[in-house]
Amino acid sequence: MLKSLKNIELKNVTRLAGSLQVRVLLMTVLGLALGLPVAGFTLTRLFEAHVEKQFQNQLMVYFDHLLAGVAVVDDQPIQIRSDFQNIKFNQPLSGLYWQINDESGAVVLRSRSLWDERLQLLDHTLKPNQPQMYRLKGPANQEVMMVEQTLQFGRGSDRIWRLSVAQNTREMTESIAVWRQQLVMFLLILFVVLLLAAMVQVVLGLSPLRRLQQAFNDLKTGHSTRLIGHYPVELQGLVQDFNGVLDAYDSMTTRARAQAGDLAHAIKTPIAVISLSLDQAKQVNGTDSDFVRLIRKQLKSLQDQVNWRLKRARVASNVTTLRASTVVSPVVESTLRTMKKLYVDRDLQFIYQSDAPPMTFQGEDQDFKEILGNLVDNAAKWANHKVCVSVFFENAQLLVRVEDDGPGIAEMNRLQVLQRGTRLDESIVGTGLGLAIVKELCGLYQGHLKLEMSGMGGLAATVVLPGRPIHV
């Protein structure tokens, strides 16, 4: 049971892997899974660059404003006019700070927002009158962005100051974090929307292929003789070419059947004339000589050969079309009723059992009757009391099993009895063609015949043929 389930799962996986629709959807999902993160990363980097640039511009505005308020009068200490200071410079730890250091690095002035803190400057040389900007840790371990510049007032003055303005980057960082969250949500929604759109596109885009598949199924089951329907330009040429092949095949089959009929007539007529002449000679002579009996035997063999070859040609032409469909149960029941009448003197019991849903054989009605008739007739010849016919569906194929409670056939002889004209017991009436005919017919339908020991004690003959359940 577990093995069957695993086989079914493996077949389903294989079928899905070979589906064009699944492949297109997988490629779409892969493209979205790769493209959207790249787009998200690119948009995030662009947004970060834009926000940081805006932040830097605003910081330079604060710096330029303070720089304009710096004043040094004669030998008086450096100072910044109060009307040039932003209100945040007076709020403790507000996130906006300024500081002035002298050439020794000592803090000369600083904003009230620094409170008891100070800006820890980097130990590097600044170019005169060129502001530099960088990140560092500020008051209360806050991450700040700072711009600083050296100041020198008056010609020939050797006094140099260092003006620094810093701003907390928390708001910028939070803005970027909010942007990232919103962008992720947006990309997820976009992924779902695009995936749904792709599914709709695939379903609508591949619908002509599904209609073409249904047209092939109708052709195969015999509901139509041509591929019918309107298809896109890309498929219409294929449909027309295929219908052209069917037309050419039908024409060829018609000619072949006509030639087969002519051949049958040409051969059967001489055989009939010879047989009639032999019968007339027997009436005159009263008996047949050994030579005449030999001729009769050879004529019978020739007649069987002609009938066999003509039948095989007819079946081959019918099989190739793949348009016929035969309901199984009525044929089985009819065959068993006929066999009961043929073997009424032996009082055989013919049993038909099937747990499968109603089934059809994908082939000609006459061919299935011949397969089943030969199997049941062979079983009845050797059965002691019972012949059982079982029908079931397995691995998308029709299986018909015919068993008897007779002596069976030894394994070493099973291949031999499938040879045309072979009979293991000459005392049993027959031509030795039954199982060979079944084997040939199964082969023409890409099926096969298997002989094995039956649970009833005799032979079990199982044929595997193309079939499908009937959906009620």
C-alpha cells in the first residue's frame, strides 16, 4: 500500500515537473523573488542617500548661520551673537549642538544643549576655511553627524579657532527604518499581486493548449475525426498540418483496405476452386488418396494464413486511428453468455467480477471481443469446473484476467504456447492460434499478455490494454 502511494506521489511530482504551466509559474516566482529584493535594496539605498543628503544640507544651514554670528573684536574673546542661535541650542541634550575650540584644543565656547558634555573632536588637521563632515559619538553616547571648520579673523592674526556643529542622527535613522518597513510591506503586497496577475496570465495564455489537448482526447476516444476549434496563429498552422496528416492517413488506409480485399478475393477464389475440385474427385473416387489429403491440409493452412494476415492488417489500421472506444462490461457479459451455450454439456461455471468503475477499452469492439473470446474459450477448454474473468484498472491501464481451475501450463511451456499453431495436447480440439492471436492483438495496441499460475489451480492469462474509467 505504501509503495503504491509512493509511486502515485512520484508520478504526480513527475507530471507537475513536466507541466508547462508549472514551469512558467516557477520562472515567474523565481524572477519576482530575485527582482523585488534587488529593487527593494536599490530603492532603500537611494532613499538613504537622499535623506542623508537632506540631513547634511540642514546641518550646513545651522553651521552657516552660526558662522555668520561669530565675532571677535580686537583682543576680546570670541563670541556668537545670541540672535544667530537656534532655540534647540539652548535645550539640554536636544540633539543639536555647537562648540568652539582654540588652537590648543581647549573648549572656548559651547551651546547650552551640551550641558555638562563636550564634543569629542577627531585628532586630525583641518584645511583652512573648508568645512568637513563626519559621524561620531556625541553627548549621552548619541550618534551625531558633525561639521567643523577652522576660523581665523583679521590679516596676520595667528589665532585659530575651530567651530563644530553636530546634530543627532536619530530622526534620520528612524525615518530610514520606517521607510524600510513600509517598503517591505509594499514589496510583499506587490509580490502577491504580480503572482496573481502571472497566474491569471498563464491560465489565459495557455488555455488554447488545454483546448488543443481536449481536441486530441476527443480524437483519441473517437468523439471526433479531426482537430476542431479556433486557435492562435502560433497553433493554427500545427492544427492544419496535423489534420492534413490525418487526411493523408485515411486515404492511405482506404487504399490499403481495398488492396487487402482484392488480395483476399484473388487468393480465396483459387483455394475455393481447388477445394471444389478435390471434393468432386472424392465423389468420383469414393475416397481421398494420401496426396489429396496432403493437399487439403496445405490448403487449410493456406486459408488460415490468409485469414490471419488480413485480420492483422484490419486491426492494425483500426488501432492506429485511436478513435474507437468500447465499453468493457457488456462485451464480457455477452462473451460469457455465449461460452455458457457452447459448453453447456460440460456444466461449467463462468464468473465475472470487477471492483473497478465502469471501464472502456480504447480500441475496436471486434478486437476486444476477439481478445476476450479467445482467452475465455481457451480457459473453458481446460477448466474442470470454473472460469473466472476479472476486470480492474491499474496504472492508467485496463487489465483483464481470465483464470481456470484446469491443469494449467508449466512455466517452461508458456512461451511455446504463444507461438502460432502450437498445441500442447492434440486431443483437445483447436487450431493453436488462440493465445497467439491474443498476443498479436495486444501488441498492436501497445499492450501485452502475461501467463502465470492461477490461484484456482489452473492458468491465469492477464492482458494489459489501453483503457480509461467512464466518468458518470
